[in-house]
Amino acid sequence: MSAIASRPFSPALTEYPIRVLLVDDQAIVGETVRRMLAPEADITLQFCQDPTCAVPTAVEWLPTVILQDLVMPDIDGLDLVRFFRAHPQLKDIPLIVLSSREEAVTKAEAFALGANDYLVKLPDRIELVARIRYHSRGYINLLQRNDAYQALLLSQQKLANEIARAAEYVISLLPAPIGSGDVTTAWRYFPSATLGGDSFGYHWIDENHFAFYLLDVCGHGVGPALLSVSALNVLRAQSLPDVDFRDPAAVLGGMNSNFQMEKQNELYFTLWYGVYNRQTRKLRHASAGHPPALLFGNPSLPAEQLICQNMFIGAFPKVEFERAETQVPKDSRLYLFSDGVYEVEKPDGTMWSFEELQDYLRRPSAEPGTEIEALYKTLQELHSGNTLDDDFSLLRLDFP
């Protein structure tokens, strides 16, 4: 089933102070800038008088803006601009070059090398503070965006780990295949990247009645998976009071009463439940908003679609569920599945259809279960990806 929209991710943003690194060989310039910035309580100044130490000082101090003179001994100012822009830790820090003259050629070259601004020193205090705040604000926004991105990556990794553990838990609850007897089984379960709410099971109620079922909770993630496991455990343990588990309609009614969506965080699920009598070879079944099971009995005929038009589980507290009954011919096979087995988008944007699934499953397989594996690989190729958008759950039962 399609996922319910989740709340947007909103990490707390780190507060970064405004830090100015001034690189100039003249001590008087350093003192003048210090006095200009002194009234600004939120701005911190670091003065570097030796231009050869500018890069290591910037790496250690990590300013939010750099003020740099263009004319200095030992190193050319434009070369220093180039060094700042080549350094991986400093390349994004806004750089304001200071020059004693307004020269268009020098200004153009400085901008070409990566400078963000150009000032003739020394500018008016109000203008200098305004430019420092402007460039620092842009850089701090970049830092906060990067922090949010890293937090999101960590959150996604944590969620992926939780989903992987939840998927392992769901798989651990699924029954072992049955290889011989009056009913044999084979199945494949491939959870989606976000983990849906599929689960299924089967067991003998008594020596003559064999129950099998598959449910699909709306949405994706750990929440739907937990509800799916909870419902599965009720069916496995037959723990609904005053319910005859040989009666599919009664089972659906009991599940509906116990799993109302208003008490399940507005989650609901579809369910297909059947009971096979090995003496009479009759199959009683009921479904609640679930895709039909496909029964292949006569090789020359299409599959019989086993479905009842009932409301999904959890919608309304008092619902009468209908059941149906069919005869199971010898050497029949039945497929029970969720909608993730056929609602798969093709490269052209269309969906793989239920009819295409039915035609695919009609082909006999040499060994039960191999066709399920082949089907999953086919859908992967259609979807152009390793993981489908919804859980892939397909159960095959053979009735010799």
C-alpha cells in the first residue's frame, strides 16, 4: 500500500558567531579595523600581520569572512587569493580584498580568482560592518545548510538501520515452507526500501482444517510493520475471543473489532483469510479490501479469482463480513499476494497490471517457488531498480 505522508525533517540549526580574519602587513591597519569593529559585540576579529601565516591561521581559526590586503611583502595578494580558493577547508569562506587604489584591472583579476568583494582601504565603518555582516550571513547559511544535510544523512541512516532490523523481525515470524503432505507451500518476501506492512502465515487449526492468510497494512515504515506483526500474532495464536477460526467471516469480524484504525494511529489493513478442509477439499475464504487469490485448477481454464467485496479492516466498528466457498481440484495451486506484486511502475510510466500477473503465474513451474523468484527479478528489471516501492509478498500453496 502507498505510504502516508510523514512530517518534514527539521533539525536544530547551529548558531555560528561572526569571525573576521584580517590579513595585512601593516599594524596600523589592524588597529584601525579593530577599533572600527569594537562596538559590534557579535563580531570577533583575528589579525594576521604575517601573510605567510594567513592560510594556517584561517584553517585553525575558521573565520566567517576574510579581509585581505593585495599589496604585502613576501607574498602577492592575488596569489594569496588563489591559495585560499584552492584550500578545501577555506574555499567557500567569503573573501573581501582590500586595496589602496580603485583599479578596474586589479579588481577584475581578484574577482576572477574567486574574491567575493573589493574595498578601497579603509572604508567607512558603517559600510565595512555592513559588508562583513552580509558576507558572513551568507556563509553561515551555507554552514547551517551543510549541518542540516549531515544531520539528515545520519537520521536517514538511523532510520534505514531501524527498518532493516524491523524487516529481519518480520521475516523471523514467517512460517517455514511445507514440503510434503496434504498442503505444500513456497513463498518469497522482499521488503521495500522503506518497509511496508506485509505479513502472512499458515497453520493447521486441527487435523482437518488448514488456515492461511496474508495482510497488508497501509503505509511504510516501522509503525505499519509493528501493526502488521501484532495482527499476524493474533492470527497465529488464534487469540480472538469467541471466534471460530474455521470461519473466515468470523475471523475478519473479530480482527475488525480489535484493530479499529482510531486506536491504531489511523492505520488500517487489508486481509485475505482462507481455511482448507482436506477431507472435503473445500476452501472457505473471505477478504477485506485485499486483492483476490488466484486458484489454478484446470490447466485449460483461467485462474479462479477468490475474493469477497468486504471493507478493509479497521474502517468501521460494526461490519458484517461475507465469505465464499470453492472446491479445490486435485493438483491445484493457489497464489496469495499483496498489491506490491503487481502495482509496479514500468519505465514508460504505466503500471504492471493484475492481468499480466495472472498470465505470468498461469505458466507451470518445474519446482514450486522458482516462478516467484523469477517474477521478482522480472519486476526489478521493469522497475529499473534493485528494490521495489512496496513489499513483495507472494505465497504459493499446492493441493496434491
